[in-house]
Amino acid sequence: MWIPWLVALVLLALIGGVGGVLLLGGDDSDGDQASDERGSSQSTDSTRPSDDGSSDQPDQPDSTGTGAPAQEPDPDDVVDLTSSVTAEVPAIAPPSRDTRNRPVRFRPANMWDDKPRTAWRMPGDGTGQTLTFAFDEDVVITEVGMINGYAKIDGPTNWYTSNRRIRTVQWEFDDGTRVTQDLDDQQVIQMIDLGPVETRSVTVHLLGVSAPAKGADGRDFTAISEIRFLGAPR
């Protein structure tokens, strides 16, 4: 009589053990999935800043003209357009003092005041920086140029050779035209002829800048004493 009861108890024990194994296996599976999801989320988050950063990188300037030349203005209409510009610059060096202890400021407007002894100046190496000049109307530009450093002699000191000089510059216009100009160590305005080009703004890319002079007179600044835009109103 007791044998059937014993068989029944054995069967119940076996069924209960299988059920327990199944329940334990389900918990482990859910835990692994949750761990994988958390790991995937962290991996996605860690790569997001890099993806966003690479998409924000600006295109590098090149030396190819991509726009068609505008109609050549009448020579009698060509004037100096520089006095009508406004400028955005990457930085401005703090004020200084000359050998007579007079204050010297390096504001952007110094680039079009017709005084080579004054300059816009920024701290350090300006390579890779840009300046943007805007006109208050559409113009046709035929020539551009600059004095590519701080063209000031103050007593025995030549600040042109003491500061950095711009070696290579690229002029970019609204239609995509880009013209590269190599500059010499000359304390005069170095001009270059254009297409001509119709535009309302000019972006100046500083592609190459010299090192400052060595010794006590060396100054780690990038400067432009004068900038020049010749052309005619549209």
C-alpha cells in the first residue's frame, strides 16, 4: 500500500526540481539582457560627442576659384572701398605703450586708417585664423592687398621684424571664389589683381605666419597694419 505513495512523492519531487531550474534559468537570461542593454547605451553615449564634433568641423580653404568673374567696372569708377567696411577679427591684443610711454591700441579700424604705424594685432600665431570684412552694399572688387605685419619703427626698434608677419593669405568671396596670395617681407601694401569678383563680404584666411624675432625685441603677435579693397559699387 505504501509503494504507490512513495512513487507519487518521487514524481512530485522531480516535477518541482525541473520547475525550479526553469525559473532560475529565466532570471539569468533577463539579467544578461539588461546588462547588454546598459552596455549598449553607454557605448552609444560615449561615441556621440566624437560624432557631433566631426560634423562641426569647417571646410578647409583651398586655392581654387569656384565663381565666375563679374563684369569689369569702368576704370573711372574704381575707387578705394576700404573705408566703408566693418570687420570681425579672431582676437585683439591688449593695449601697449610706445617708447615715449604713450598708449597704443590695436583695434580693427587701424587696418583702414591710412596710417601704417597703426595696426590690428592679435596674440600669438594667427595661422588658421580668419578675418571677415563686410561692405554695406554689393561691390565689385578688382584688387585686394595688405601690409602683412606691424609696419612701425619706434626709435631703434623695427616692430615689423619684431612681430610675426603673414606669409600666405587667402581671400574668399561670397560666390566661393578663393585667391591665394604669397607675401614678402616688405613694409608696403602688397596688392593682387582679381577676376573681378562681385561680393558683399571678404573672408581673409591666414594660411601661413612667420615666427617672431628672437631676442629681447621679439613679440609673439600677428599683425596687419593696412588692408585694401579696390573696386566699384555694384
